[in-house]
Amino acid sequence: MQLVRLFITGSMFFLLTGCFQITTVVRVNPDGSGTVEESMMLSKKIFTEINKVMQGFAGASGEKPKPLELFEPAKLKEQARTMGKGVIYRSGKKVETADYTGYTATYAFTDINNLKLSQNSGDPTGTTKPASLPLVFHYSKGSPATLTITQAQAKAAGKAPVAPDAEPAAPADAPPKMSEADARKFLEMFMGLKFVLAVEVNGTIVSTNATHRNGNRLTLLDFDLARLGTSGPELEKLSRLKNSSFEEAKELFKGIPGIQMDMNDKLTVVFKK
């Protein structure tokens, strides 16, 4: 759950500068090894605009910067070193669609216990600082084997003591409802955003508490605004996510099309060959 909130608040830069589509799938073998497959796509329209802006700046020598490239194997190899001990960059390629440009990359790990998934994820354009997405993997080998995924929780802020004679605080005003005009602006800004984070196990699942399961695939987060529609009340729910608690956020997400997220602090899957 903390992952979801960090992603939503941390991706505001992406939404204000263009439409990103990010898919990350972790595949785990019975021995604890596996791969991470990542897809990063950016709207071609925004990609072009960013390059235009970049070309408007010149260095001290008057030389213009090189055009932006999303697929840079050298940087992806460097990123692999931040993903944990034993993680290596295996392969990648540039990807083009009618409306998007980007890349796919595959990383391999020897022990998922050492995997630090997206611990240093940030803006691939290099214009923002990395954001932390704290996922902790704990894997116990065996037949069956057990994988537990913990979503780290932020420390609760301490509350100031209240004097005995203090007057009770007045109830906060209810947040204003989102107008149709605001809903349209929201969609114009956010439309095209897609973020998927899933885990697949190479074996037969014996048991799991996953909220969303499709065969051997467990979805931690599937946020696709294109499927959300134009419902004002649903968009209003999303606008309140930033300041919500874990329990409040679970209620906010109920029944919203286009969003799937695992509701467990600890997701556990038991599987065998």
C-alpha cells in the first residue's frame, strides 16, 4: 500500500510533463533465482517536446546537448548494480509504437532475498531525483517454497499532547466535490498513465493471500487511467489518495475501474515445481 502512495505522489512530475507507461514483472524460480522485466514508455508527443526544450539550451562552449535517449544500455547496466547483490543487466531493446517510444529491459538475479526492486527508481529523463519504492522480498526454499513480499510502512507521525482543558477540535470541512470541468482537466493531465507491478512464480501455487491472482501472476498494482472513465466521484477519490491512511485508501480504491492493488501489508505465496 505504501508503494502505491509513493508512486502516485512521486509520479506527479511524469504526469505534468507527459504520459508514462511503466510495467515491471518479477519472475521467480523455485530456487529463488529469476528475472525482472521492465518496460518504460513515453508519449512521442512529449518526447519530442522535451527534446525541443533541451535543444534550446547550450553549454559553456555553445554546444547543444545531445538528444534525449530513453534506451541507454550503459545506464541500465549501472541501474542493475543498484538493484541488489547478484543482479545483472541481461538484455534490452528500443521499442516504438504508434504513440509511444521507450524500451524493454531484462535483469537477472540469483537470490530474490537480495533484490531491491526499484529502490532507486526515478525519472528516466534524468531531471528528477530517484524515489524510493520499498519492497522487501523474503524467500524460503523448500518443497513447497514460500515467498513473502512486504510493503514497508511509513512511520506514523507522533501526535502532540492535548491539554486537559483544551476545547475539542472542530471537524474539518468536507473536501469540495470535483466539478465536471475539474474532472476533464484531471483526465487531460493524467490520461495515458499506466503503471503495472506484478510477480509471477514458475511453478504450481499451493496457496496465496494475494488480492489479485491470474494463474501464476500476482498483481501488486495495476493503475491504468485509460480504463478509469470520466466519473467525477471516482476521480475525486483519486485526488484524496495523497492524504489518506492505509485503511482509508483501501476504501477509496474499492469499485474504481482501472485500478487493481494488493491490500496486504505482507503478500505470501507458497508454490512448488
